[in-house]
Amino acid sequence: MAKFFTIASGSSGNSSFVGASGEGILIDCGISCRGITTALKNRGINPDSLSGILITHEHIDHVRGLLVFLNHHRVPVYASGAVLRFLTANGLVPEGAVLKEIDEHGELVGKMLIKPFKTSHDSVGSLGYSIITPDEHRITVCTDTGYLTDGACEHLTGSEVVLIESNYDNGMLEFGPYPYHLKRRIKGPQGHLSNTDCAAFLPELVKKGTIHIVLGHLSKENNTPDVALQTCISELSMAGLQNGKDYMIFVAPRNELSENILL
């Protein structure tokens, strides 16, 4: 049986968990060590049992708790080479931490096969990840991307569970309080994925096997869970797909554990 849940998701911090066959992997460490360990223990998971931590990129909302977590739990960290070098150069990992540049063709972490893919973000080397469990369930995490790259589309397609970015509503961003340069960055090709762009891709995913859709990394200022959810459900409905029948969808909570997805 495979398990997936988010620990936190949003501009203030991001972390999620994939488990299978008695093993677990953490994706990002963007909240405090205490917050992550408390969440894991609430789900009956010993942090020392993790097979690895996958880091999508070096922005603080994805690595805020990494240094302290690694001081307490010696877990290997996997990321792109550029991100690992940034973390080391900026003191975001302790001396002696086990850092492994993930193989672009795929790599076993414990018994789970991790397949990375490039995302388009203003990072030194941002990645998304597909996790294939020993019983061949596929779970894919794709956030922090200005558009869905070819690699992202390839790895998302056929995944039973997807955590996909639905960061902002176009109208809320356009007429919101952000300065022009920040609006331009968010909407740009290395920024974030809008509700509309996320929604447009979902019918294809569902038609090709996606069962569980988790909308993640919502902006606190330029989005709401209801707006993101209704934008996506509306697009899926226009494609003849029904929530609760053809797929299941929810928004990842910003500061608390999500429901468990069990496969």
C-alpha cells in the first residue's frame, strides 16, 4: 500500500510525504523541524526511518527546516547538483550531511524509484519528482513552475496521485496589492502556475489515469482554496468529468496535515 499526504503547502512553507512498503520519503523541508517531526509522529512515522529527503529547489519556503532537521536526523538529501551546491555554500545543511545529486535518469531511494524532471522556476536548478513505489503506484509532485515543461507533462501523465501547483488567480493577482515587478515575476515563464493553466491540464490527466488531484502552493494574497478548486472543477466538468466519480480533488492545507491518500 502506498500513502501520500502534505504537511504544509504554500508560500510560507512546503513539505509532503510518500510512504510504501514500510519506507518513507520527505519532499521538501520548508517548515520547522519541530513542525515536520510532529506531523510525521502524528501519522505514526519515525523521522529516523526516512529513506531520503527530496529537495525541489533552494528557496526558503522549501528548505527552512532542513538544517535543524538534519542536525537531529541523519537522512540523505537528494536534489539537483546546483541546488546541493547552493545549500552547502549558504550553510543550509550541516557539515557532514549526506548529499546526493539525483540521477536524471532515475534513482532508487530505499525501495522507491525517483524520477526527477526539470521545472521552470527562478531557481539555480529546480526539479519536480515522480515517485514509483514497489507495487508500481506513481505519485508526482510538481510545484513552483511558470509553465508545465515537457518533462513535467510526461511525468504527471499516468500518475495516480498528483500534487500540482495552482498558485494564483489571474484577476486577484492583476488587481491585488503586489508591485508590478512582482506580478510580472509570478506570471512569467519562471514564476508560478495559475489556477487557469493548472485547470487546463487536468482533464488530460484524469483521462489518462489520474485519480487523486491535490492543488498545492496556493498564494495567500492572490488566491483562495475555493477559487482554485472551483476553477479546476469547472474545467473538468466541461470535459465531462465528475468529481467523486472520475477523480477526487482537494486543496492542500497551508499550515496543517492534509488527509491521507491511500493506494
